[in-house]
Amino acid sequence: RLPLVAICGRPNVGKSTLFNRLTQTRRSIVGDEPGITRDRIYGEVEWAGRDVRLVDTGGVIPDDEALIPAEIFRQAKVGLEEADVIIMVVDGRTELAAPDIELARLLLRGGKPIFLAVNKMDTPELEAGAENFRRLGFRNVLPISAEHAAGIGDLLDEVWAAL
Ligand code: GDP
Ligand code: MG
């Protein structure tokens, strides 16, 4: 069985964009295990000669804003249970929001290898802003732009090294 990496984060931070970028050349699988997977999407990524399974905990709900906060936390808990490594995504262009802080707390408590991807850092000048997010308490903070494919290789290198 392949190792599993879970992408967590509140709505609109870019989870699906990251997931789609990473899995674009691979088949995306909509899970059908009762109870948990209808709202989760699984895919596969090959990097550095190694296949890994990826889950977008935001799922297939077209407008993620429809996810109530409790649902985000439920998804994060499932992610924590089943994943080997967690990537928490935040929107680097917005202020830290209360759900980010609560979610970070929950995920960090899980004791699994965990990385903070500060997304929407589309230009090198923006990358400095990622440092603000260190306040969340993550040791591993990586600026990325899921849309512009920046920082993705570095993120994968670090995540893969933790597997
Ligand atoms: P999710 O709700 O966390 O799955 O977020 P989505 O992947 O649906 O993205 C939410 C919005 O952020 C969409 O309008 C994306 O186009 C946008 N977005 C995602 N990644 C980036 C990025 O790297 N840069 C910018 N500028 N926008 C992004
Ligand atoms: Mg999504």
C-alpha cells in the first residue's frame, strides 16, 4: 500500500489547485468508501521515482465555502488518522484567520510529520510574507504558488523525505 499524504486547510486556500497540479498526469480517484470518501478525492503523484497517494480533504463539493467549520475539522481528523504526512495549506495573501489557528493546533497535536504550505506566493517578492505564518507553530514552512507551480519541487522534496 502506498504512503498517503493529506492536504488540509480551510476553504479557498488552494487545496484543490495544489492537488490538481500534483496529480494532473495521474488518474484522480473519487473514493467510494462509505462514510468518509464521498467528500474526499484521492490521486497519485510520482516524484523522485516514488509513488505516493494524495488526498484532498476539501473533497468534491464544488463550492468549498459550503463546508461548515465543523466539517473542515472532521475532515482534518480523518486526514490525521489515515495519512502518513500532512500538508496544511494557508492563503499567504490573507491575514491568519481563526480557523487556520485552530486547525493548525489540531493538526500539530497529531504528532505526524507536517508541513505548512503558504500558498498564493505568486512572485518572489511575496515569498517573504510566508514568514508571518511561522506563528502557527510549524517547523517546516514552505512558500508555494499552486497556480504558478512555484515552490512545488521543494515542497515535494521535503514531504517525500518525511515518508
Ligand atoms: P480550496 O477551496 O482550498 O480547494 O481552494 P481552490 O483550489 O479551489 O482555490 C481557491 C481559489 O484560490 C481559486 O480561485 C484559485 O484559483 C485560487 N488559487 C489557488 N492557488 C493559487 C495561487 O497559487 N495563486 C493565486 N493567486 N490564486 C490561487
Ligand atoms: Mg477544494
